[in-house]
Amino acid sequence: MGPVFGKPERTPEEKAMALSKVKQIVADFPIVVFSKTYCGYCNRVKQLLAQLAASFKVIELNQESDGDDLQAALLEWTGQRTVPNVFIKGKHIGGCDSVTELHQMGKLVPLLNNAGAIANTSTQL
């Protein structure tokens, strides 16, 4: 029985396609931020990465036609439903708190450097 409200239950094929798409995006870019345009936490992470002069790919789930499916696939893959959902060099980092904590500990810039997302290793904010 499907849900009373909202979208109908996704088929196994649709779930597999969304998961495959998410994994392909993560594989194709050194830094990926799954985000929503109206999310303050997402904006904080994007601002921090921009301040560090990192190149990164943003997927705004609320602007993607299959954004709900992608978010469900992220939950299935990472156990995290919330955004931002950040990946560096294919590794799931987590959300805003995780990224901010890495930066405060001095570990974010080296990760970004290792991923080839920033050119200048002396960038510290």
C-alpha cells in the first residue's frame, strides 16, 4: 500500500537509478555538496568552500526534477537524510557541523588540497 499523501512509492528500479546517479555524481567531482537553495546550513558550507577558493559541485536538490529521489538515495547510501550532504574525493564527510569541525581542527584545507579542489595550500581563514 502506497502513502496516503505525497508521491507514490518508488519502484526498485527508480531507487536503483537514483542511487546510481548519486554515486556517479560523487565519482565525477572531487567535492560535491548536495544542498537546498533555502537551507542556511547549506549556504554556510558553500560560503566556507568558496572562501577557501575550493572548486566544488553543488546539486540543489530542490531544483532537480528527481531531487526527492536523490535525497532518498543519499539516505540509503550514507544514512544521512539532511542537507548539506558533503563528499570529498568520494568520501562522505557529513553535514555543516562535520565540515565546520574539520575546518576548525585544521583538517579541511588538507582534505581539499588532497582532492585537487584548491591550488594554494596556504589558504587559511
